[in-house]
Amino acid sequence: MATTNPLQFIQQVRAEVSKIVWPTRREVMLTTIMVFIMATLTAIFFALVDLAIKGGLQFGLSFV
């Protein structure tokens, strides 16, 4: 295993950071909105599944 001195490490980090492609403001906003929409749809789906299971259990247990 090769050891890297601190100066080489910093140079390597700078080289890697310069390769990063940052998203535009529009891309960030669009992705954020999509995440909120998907989270809302998922919450609604699981709320409906929860209500269906609750209703099914109440119906099934009403005969006991």
C-alpha cells in the first residue's frame, strides 16, 4: 500500500473536485419538486392501504 503525503493528497482532492458537475438551479428545483410529489403519492398510497387493511380487519373481527 502506497502512502501519500498531505500535499499530494490535497492535490488529488482538488483534481477530483474539479471533475464534479454541479446541477443547475433549475435541475435542483425540478428534482426537489419531483421528490415532494413522489413522497406525497407514496403517503397517499400507504394511507389507502392502511385504511383497507383496517376496514378488512374490522369487518373480519365483527363476526367474532
